[in-house]
Amino acid sequence: MSTFASSRETTEGTIYSVTGGDWDQVASEIGSAKEERVVVNMGPQHPSTHGVLRLMLELEGETITELRCGIGYLHTGIEKNTEFRTWTQGVTFVTRMDYLSPLFNETTYCLGVEKLLGITNDVPERASVIRVMMMEFNRISSHMVALGTGALELGAITPMFFAFREREKVLDVFEKVSGLRMNMAYIRPGGVAQDLPDGTVAGIRELIKDLRKNFKDNAKLLIGNSIWIKRTKGVGYLDLAGCITLGVTGPVLRSTGMPWDLRKTQPYCGYENYDFDVITADTCDVYGRFLIRMQELEQSLRIIEQCCDKLDKLDGAPVMVADKKIAWPAQLSLGGDGLGNSLDHIRQIMGTSMEALIHHFKIVTEGFRVPAGQVYTPVESPRGELGAHLVSDGGTRPYRVHFRAPSFSNLQSTAAMCEGSLIADVVAAVASIDPVMGDVDR
Amino acid sequence: MSGAAADWNGINQMGLEEKLPSGFLLTTVEKLAGYMRKNSLWPATFGLACCAIEMMAIGSAGKYDISRFGMEVFRASPRQADLMIVAGRVSNKMAPVVRQIYDQMAAPKWVLSMGACASSGGMFNNYAIVQGVDHIIPVDIYLPGCPPRPEMLMDAILKLHEQIGNEKLGVNRAKIVKEVEASAIAATPIHQIPVFGKQG
Amino acid sequence: MSEQKGSFGIQGTGDTSGYGGLVRSSFSPTSAQKPYGSYFDEVTDELERAFPEFNDAIEKVVVDRGELTLHIKRQRLFDVAKTLRDTETLRFEVCLGVSGVHYPEDSQRELHAVYELLSMTHNRRMRLEVSTPESDPHIPSLVEVWAGTNWHEREAYDMFGIIFDGHPALTRILMPDDWPGHPQRKDYPLGGIAVEYVGATIPSPDNRRSYR
């Protein structure tokens, strides 16, 4: 592949493209150039860009004069895919959008389907409590990745090990409850797929103590660390006006001092019954967002403790909506050959109840019908406001599923945050936005 | 090397060099080169989507430590990497980039396609996703899963190590390459392979 | 003798349920009558007060499942949006995004753009919906009102082909720059390939037999 720098004349002056192996030629030509504007391409394959994000930086020395994001390298067409599957199968697609917080994708989608069906108040309380608990655990695991990879990109390697160590414990909880560590498809329209196995709540209570102790490891390493502060204070500045007009939500918005958290302002899934604080900072910079994420971990633990108390009281309650024409029929249990339909359920549908057999068959193959209409259901994901805009035409398949992805909106603000600063600050700013490219590109 | 190598009379006798008769070891160049290559395989950071998170877990979480194989150094620059673990779905926009990164890697290089999406397009059978990264680059080992657990990735890496340790060099390699290509050209498409009892 | 296909003498769709006579019309929301309930009356009244040409600009008001949707004529979209953002009593400061929807049966109104609005001051939500024909898919851009709609409009253009007039840089954002067609339109195929198994192929999801 011969790649020699060619210069071409444009309205912006002479442009030289450097693709490698030709530095001598370029250097000799550039030596005579008067202006020194360089366009550097970071990505899409780059360790510091949080996935396949392409940053095009126009530099003058080390200072950035213009920044543009190139996205779409992970566009999967998930939204179009859901139009060819039933409403319940949509959960497995939608869960893979924001792959660091899959349960939030599932919850917002299921809340939308339930709103279209009109069964929001019929979802059993135990299912809502389990949803809240799993979401808060997901918030913890997502923030751990954000902290770990953010620190790694700025050169601090140990926090990543601590963060992923704690994250493994949370993933063990996910595995115990739903069977999978990631992309669980656990939250289904009408409730959750199956109930918690025995001993889960007790194990979680032990885990909370452990996590609370170990979160201090990362805090001790980074909070007050002079190198960390030098790299993150005053970096990636975006004030309230900028956030509001760009539609930025989540920790970035809360770092401006605005206490906007959908769990408090527009609660869903019973969040109004939990006691927790909305964490804000007032420095509008990367350090503020980092502090917010660290403190949100503690708040999530508080919520999970309250969930455990509620679950103990609701022992034995159903976890799926009572309407058999919508409820996911399978009762799964662990048998000799893995996870499958429990023998009790099979005995019931094959021997006892013809209706149960018909429901099982129709709901799994055809799916339930959702009355026509459109809804928008937002939740507060670790990155900001994640909303599902669902349009139904009355059939068993979605007509249109559009996700308002927080990373997509938040990533627009990189230009506002980084133009005028140094290249190293871009890495810190992007890390503080915490974009997940699956969410951005869908 | 036998497992009961340590004779703890206060003397550590566990090294290979202690076992050699008269200090000579006979092996083939292929085996020696394979041994060296497989024990210091450096992956390139090519995490695309969800599988990348499991790849990060295998690299940094306490339980699934690939440093014991010398592989925790994920090289950012493909020029310094041996193994490209394509972790995640490859979209049509990303495909030329995948090819370019693969081309930039220096031989010997291997590709591990991690996850269902990289191996075959996975659950995303649509306009945006390349149905298997082997449409773009030659893959040495496929790892199914959505996403595959870190232990599964470890297993795939170990199988790849075995494969690398037994790779042929020089004339033998050229012969194998020709044989594989001929068999691939002569192969029946999968859906035309007759099933028992049915006429093809 | 006529050719027989299949074991059960299937003719037509093969639907033996007896419900084959059921015909469902395509969905189009009915305009709601006042009072709308909750804060919707306040919002529409305030908008009428602040925007005198209210009846000219608003095609219909839909209140469904606890959500307010205003269908707006595309020529008046910019003014309505600015009024919604600037009026003290409305203050919809945040636009959460633009979502495109394609209704091919709705002739002359096939492409819809749905704007989701949030008022943090008053803790309210509402939605604006604009329709445009496929033959002339132009909608005024709202980037000057809410800067965050920049990328969302680019996505709507990329996926549906809606052209936003006044957008600073309307180019493809998710698909490669030279991709032909607009993928999320209903007439664009899903684009999958048949999956090969030993002895059979399974067609891609949009070509399979299915229950609808």
C-alpha cells in the first residue's frame, strides 16, 4: 500500500494528508508553509475514545481550534430490527444498545410497552422493587467502568483494577438473578422474567457491606490526589446554559449545580418511595463529574438496602402482571440440563390447563397485541435521560422504536467543552461525558 | 515437563534446564518458534461493543487474569500487536477501518473473532452489520457467545495458543495453505449438504 | 390435475383461524376535545395566548395515555418552537431529540418528525409532531432554538430523508457518507441475508413467514 503525501489546493489553503511512511516528504514540503494548522484524526480505533468514536481535531500547536466527532461506526440498526420481532423479543435487541447499562434500556422499553398497554399500575410491586434494585446495581457497575476507564485514560491504572474487581461482584449478582452477566433481557413487559433465587437478598446484604468498604479504595487513590486534580479541575467546562441548550442530562448537567434527576422529579417504578439524595457539584468540570459519580455509588447502595427490606416483606409475591394474555408464560428453573421451563409449569400446560398451553404458545410465537398509539418513557440512566419513543399500530410488532440515547446528546457537547483546550484535556472531557458508543449509534 | 519436578531438598529443581540430559534439548524450529510466539501474544485493542467489556474484564478483573499468559498488555498501536481480538459487532462503516488495522499489523498475526456478532453477524442480520468479520479479514479462531464469558474467551485464547504452538513454517506452511485453499474452493455450500434420509 | 402444495391444501394465506375477515384500519390519532386534563390545558392556553396564530399553526391536539402531542404545520414550526421556549409560563428549555416516523399509507403526510420537549422549570413534558410528504420532505431546522437538535436532525435525515432547512451541516451521521437510501423507511428492506444451516436456509427476518 504505497501512501505518499499529496498536497492539494483548497479554499482553506494547501492541505497535506499524511497516511504514514512518508514523513520525510511531508516534512520537507511543510517546512515552507506559513500556517501551522494540523488536523489530527483520533480513532475510531484508539484506546482513549471509549469505543469506536472518531475525533477530528484541528490543532494549532497543542491547542484545539475545532473539534468534530465522527460517529456511526457501531450503527447496528437495532431500531429497525425491532420492527420485525414481537414486542417481547424487542427487549433482547434493545438491551444491547447501551451495553454498560442494559437493564436501563430494558426498563425504559418495558415502561413504554406497559404504558401503551395501559398496565403501568398492574405491574406487581415486587417486580418494580426488583427492577429498581437491578437498575441501581447496574448504575454501580456502569459508574465503575466509567471511573476505571476514565482513570486509565488519564494514566492512572490501579483504579481500573479496583473498579473492575468491585464490578465483578456486582456481575455475580446479575448472574445469580438473571443467568447472565451482561445483556440479560431480564426485565420484560409486565414485570421481570423470573423471581430471585433463594438466598439472594441475604447475599446482597453481605455484598453491600463489602462494596461500601471497597469503594473507599478508589476514593483514597483519586480524591485529593494532586495529579488527578491538576488533570481534571477546570477541564471540560460546560455551564448550565450550555447543557440546557444542548440537551445534556445526567452527571454532566448535575455538575453545573442543577439537581435534575428523573428519579426525583418524574419518578417511575416506585422511586418516590425511596430515600436518597441527588448529588450535584458546582464546578462544571471533569473533577465535579467524577465526584458526582463516586457519590452516586453510595446513594445507589442506600437504595439497594431499602429494596432488600421491601423484598423481604414481599416474599412470595408475583413478579409478572396477572393478565395471562400479556404475561410472559415461562416459569424457568434450573434443572439437570440447565435453565429451562420448570417441570411444574410443563405439567400444568400439558396436563391441567388448556388455556395455559394456548397462552404459552400464542404469546411466545405471536406475541401480545398492543393498542395503537405513541408514548415516550424516560428513565435516569447512569449517563443521563434515556427515553424510549414507541409507536404502535395495534399489532404484535412495534411500528417504530426510537431511543433517545443520553450518550448521543451528551457527545454533541464535546466541541463546546474542548475547543480552546489542549489535546490531553479532550481525553479527560470525553471520559467525563462517559459515552457508550452502542448508545450513540444504536 | 513433568508435574512432579520439584524436589524440595532445599534445592529447586523445577526448571526445564535441570531436566535436560547433558544439557542438550532437541526440538524442531517450528516447535521452538511456536512456543515463543504463543507465550507472548500481545493483543491489539479492538473492542467495538459489548464483547469489549468482557475483554476488559479478562484483562483487569482479579478473577480472569490474562497476565499469566503475558497478554495483559493491550497494545494501542497495531504495529506492536500480534493478536487482533475483534470484540463486538462490525458495522459497514467500520469495516474499512478493521481491514486497515489488520493490514497495519506485522506478520505473524492472528485474529480471534469474539462473540456471535464478529463471527457471523450474530442477532443483527441487517443492512448495517457485516455478517461475520471473516468477510473482511482471515480469522483463526471463532468464539461464540453473546457476550462470551471471560472464561470462554480464555478458553479460546488457550486453544489459539495450541494452534500457534503447532503452526508449520516455510515449505510445510506453503503446502498447508495450498491444501486449505483447494478444499475451501471445492467445498459444498452448507445448505446443500445432504441431511440423513433426505435427497440433497 | 392442479398442482398441490403442502400437506394441508393451503390456499391463500393459510389462515385457518376463522378471523381472516378482520380488517384493521391504519392508526391515526383523533383530535382530543377540551378539557384535556392535567397540565395540558394550561400549556395549550398559554401557547394560544403567546402565539396568536395558534389555530392556524396547530393541526390537532392529541392527548393519549397521559401525554400531550401537538401536530403542527411545518411552516409554523420554528415560530411555535421559539414561543414554547421563550414564554415564561411555558419555558420548554430542553428539546430531548427528534424522532422520525414513516407512515407510508398516510399519503401526502408520510414522514413525521416528533420533537420531545421538557420543561425543567415547570417539570412538564410535551411533544410536537410535524408531517411532511415524501415528495417534498422539508422541515425548518430548530438548531437555532435548541442547539441539541443538531445531531438529532442529522440522524432523522440519515434514516428517513427528511431535509431540515437551515441546518448548518446536514450530512449523514450514522451511515457511511455515501450510503444510498434512507434505512429506516418502511420501503427500505431490512437487508439481512439468508442463514445457511446444513440442509436448509432460514430467510432473513423480513422475508420470513410471520404472524402480524
